Amino acid sequence: MSETLQHVEQMVDENPRTDVSETFTEWRALLTELKDRLAARFELTRDPSTVDLEHYGDPETGPAGSLAAYTGPEVDWLVHSWIGDPGTGFVNLHLTLWLGPQARVPHLAIALLLWPEGWFYVDAVPRGDMVGDGDYFDSYYAENDAPWLEFKAEHPDFAWFTSRTGFIRASLSPTAYCYSFPSTRPNLDTVAALLRGRVDQWLGWVDAAEPVPAEQRAELAGRDLAIRRNIAERDPANVMGERMFGAELTERLVRALWGGDRVLPRPVA
């Protein structure tokens, strides 16, 4: 099992430019499929702060992107987005759903990257202390321990991605998947099957969740927002946005990832 230990911009700069439009189109369809499954489970409303980010840039001539954020009675912030230039080999796609404080189910986080090789991340972002609260670990992470170890052993094409930023490493749960890989047909199928399976599992957790006592919800909501903002603002890949669109638009996109300009209220009740 090999390891990738580079900044994203190094991965991009040290590889030849290649048109990845075909894989990009496939991955957009995959994340749209998964987003539609989430929309079938949750009541969602598009936040007005992201309406004009539905399309930015010009995909016919260079870098472009799309960012849509939603909220709802059970959903604090859902982001469905992509940014990049498929014609030159770089694109980054996201689907994240941050739950409201009515339950302690981990948040769902998915990211896909072409540089032009493949990279993917999927995790259940913890909302509690897994070491101090063993029951929380057992509820959401113990069942994924063996499959996580088996994946590392059974898929030698996939190289574990170690972020050069300690904060990002600290944000991963012990069963996060974070790998780079050659974008062959079997590997793409492996990633798609894994993402579908993790979404199935996560939706099952949501349906089985016990409610958080009302007096604990404001504190949980505050913790959620701090984590979401820190991850968005500290992401080393933000440098790629600045390269393509400059600091001003990139700052706005980062705010959109955590809800800094949101109009609709958070589901704190």
C-alpha cells in the first residue's frame, strides 16, 4: 500500500494536463444521484445566498463551477458543488450534509477530485468525543472498522492520502476513506459502490437516531458550525480556487461552504 503525501497544487502541477471531461461528467451524475437520494429523505430549501453561484466561470473556455446550498428542518447545511477546469485535468466535487442538532448522527461528507488521476474522500464527521464516549464510537464507527481495514488490504491501486496539514488530518474519523488512485474503470466502479453504500448506511443511522434533549441542542449546533467553518477555511485546496478565480470569489465560495452568508435560519429548535 503506497501513500500520497503532497499538497493538491503539487499533484496538479507535477502531472501533465489531460482532458478529464468524461470522468467529470460521470462523477457529476453520481453526486447528483446521491444528492437526489438525500432530497428524497429530507425537506430541503435552496438558500438564496447561493442562487447566483449556480453557474460561475465559463466551462467552454476555462475554469468554471457551481455551488448550491440547502437547509431544512433536519438539515443545517447541505452543499452540492464542483469547481475546476475538466479540459486541463483538474476538478473538485463536493456533497456534504450537516445535520441539525436534533440528533447526534455524524455528518455526511463526500469529495471527489481529478488532478488528472482520481482521488476520493468519504467520512462520517464525528459530533462527539469517540474516546471519551465509547458508546458513540460503537454506534457509528465500530461496524466500519473491519471493512476499512479490508479495503486497504484488498485495493492495492489505492494510495492513502496523507494531508500535509495537521488540522485536516485531525478532522478525519478513524474510518474515513481518503485515497488517490488511477482512474480506471474498475477503480471508478469501486468508488461509486463505496459511496452508495456509505450513503445507505448513513441514512439508516438517521432513521434510527434518538433525539437530542432540547437543552443540549444549542451547544451541539455551535460545535457543528465551528467545525464546518474551520474545515472550509483551513482547506489547503482553497489555493486552487484562488488560482482560477482570484481571492475575492474564492473567499465567497469558502463562506458558502460553511454558510457564512446564509439567509435562511438554522434548525436549532
